[in-house]
Amino acid sequence: MGYSARYHAASLIAVFLALAIGILIGAEFGGDTLTNTRKDLEHSLTGNLQDARDRADQLSGELGRANEFADRVYPVLVRDQLKDRRIGIVALGGLPSGVSGAIEAALQPTGARLVGVGVVREPVDLRALAGDLSKTRFAGIARNPETLTAFGVGVGRQLVLGGTLLERVRGHLFARASGDFGGLDGVIVVRDQPQEMGPVQRATAGRLESALIGSIAATRTEAVGVESSTAEPSSVSFFQGNDLASVDDVDLVAGRLATVFALLGVEGSFGVKGSADRLLPDLLVPRR
């Protein structure tokens, strides 16, 4: 043990001595070299940073011009394409203000009429709905998942075609609603589920959502599911699974254009995310 300790101590002394000698040599002979190297590095980094800033300014200018061009061309491409068509928005869970504004901007030059907006309440209030439906075939909605599915099918159909069921449950089905449904020529679907829902609540909401949206699609009325380019998690797979065209960038001009053409009957998944088939559909000839 004594030998090992002395050997270890001697090794440490040798290491520190070598370090001290290296520092002295560097201070004596390498000071100018180190200083010059540092200055060269600083100059290089400063130049690279300035180049990066110049490139960023250039790209920002190009993007601004591209956006200005798109904003000017968009109304020409979609003007009166949906003239006098009755469009409704069905939002599942929530309707972010940015998405709502983007939809309105998309429809504004088309001549469409946004006649109804409904935000389906999530978590679903099954007890309140059961009270509204106590004297109907959906009275067991809080106990029987199949009844919930049948209710969703009925609601989806009446959102498009009209009926008395919606008026019966309007206060408890929707967190908020405005305008009138029924007689729709197109439906825009938004999905923004509350993150705080538990597994049972999420399963209940999912069952109602799928039945409702599947029923809308079954009416053969043009429908499209939309979300913003920054939406997380994405609902595109939900839209695709329920036979809806989808747009994952409705906040961008390309997404607004894709939304309008989807309401004209173009099928597919459009946008900038990996789930998209392509950025834009094949453009239809504008109406004269």
C-alpha cells in the first residue's frame, strides 16, 4: 500500500509540473500567437453573423413580397366560387380565434354565406343531454354507448339537413352556437379537444365525434376538416378516418385556397405537414 501511495503521489506531482511548464512556455513564447488567433476567430465569427443577418433580411423581404402577391391573387382565384352557398362551421371541443378568423377570410371573397357556427361541448355532458332526451329514443344516452352513437348520427344529419333534434339539445350539446343549421351546402369542421379530459371523457367525446362527422360525410354534402399550420396535436388523421378532405394550414393563403376548393368537391389532404398529399389541389377554372 505504501509503495502504491508514493507512486500515485509522484504521478500527480509530475502531471501538475508538466502543466506548470506548459503554462510558462505559452506565456513566454505563445502570447502573440494566442492573441492573434483569438482576434482572427472573433473577426470570422463577426463576419459570419453579419452574413447571416443579411441573408435573413433578404429572405424576410422575399417572403413579404410573396405574401403580398398571394394576398392579392387569392381573391381573384376564388371570387364568387361559392356564391350564395350556405356554409356551416362545426367545431369539436373548441374553435381557436385564429382558425375562426382564417375561415372567415377564406370565405369572404367567395360569395358564400356563413349561416351557422356550433362548438360541440367537450367533455360531453351526458346527464344534461339525457334530461333533454328523456322522452325520445335517445333517453339512455348516458348509459348505452350505442345510443350515444345513434344520437351522434342523428345530430350530424340534422346539422346539414335540419330537424327538431338540434333545437331540443342545443343548449347542452353546444358550448356556444350562433346562426341556423340545416339546408347547408358545405361544412367546415374544426377539432380542438381540451387537453385536460380524462380517458373516459376522451372516449365518450371520440365516439360522439366520429358518429357526428361520419353522418355529415354520409349526406354527401361537401365537407372539409381544417386546422392551423401550428396545431398540436394534429387532427388530420381523424379527418381522414372519417372520409373528409383536410387542410392543415388554413392560416396560410395556400390553406385558404385549398379549403375553398375542398368545398367545391376536390378530395385529398392538403397543406404543409407530413400527412398532406400535396400543398394545393388542382385548381378549378374560376367561374365567369
